[in-house]
Amino acid sequence: MDKCAFCTEIKGRAIEEGKYSVVFLSNPRLTTGHLLIVPKRHVQIFSDLKNKEILEIFKYLAKYQDKVL
């Protein structure tokens, strides 16, 4: 991938980091509590992710869906 925007955005802003993905606050924040969950591995489309990567992303979705950060 050329010039990944997420790789440069994550530095110092990670809320949580797993083996396959990272959770961090967006900048600028579109709304209170807005965060991003991105895979560590670069893929073109979501369906290119492996099941273990998708499971971790959905684990974080479930964990943070009702939290305001």
C-alpha cells in the first residue's frame, strides 16, 4: 500500500492494540467518542482479511460500541 494514512495517525494515540488490529481516537474527532478500529495488515478490501483478524476487530467493536471516550 502506498502511504497508509492510518500508520501515520496511530502513533501515540492507540487506546488498545491487539495482535491483528489497533483501536485509536480519530483526529479530527467527528463526534464525541468517535474512534477507529483498523487492521495492522494492509489489505485492499475488508474481505481480504483472515478470519482471526476479523474476529479481533469485531471483539473491539463489541467492547467499545457503548463507550464514550
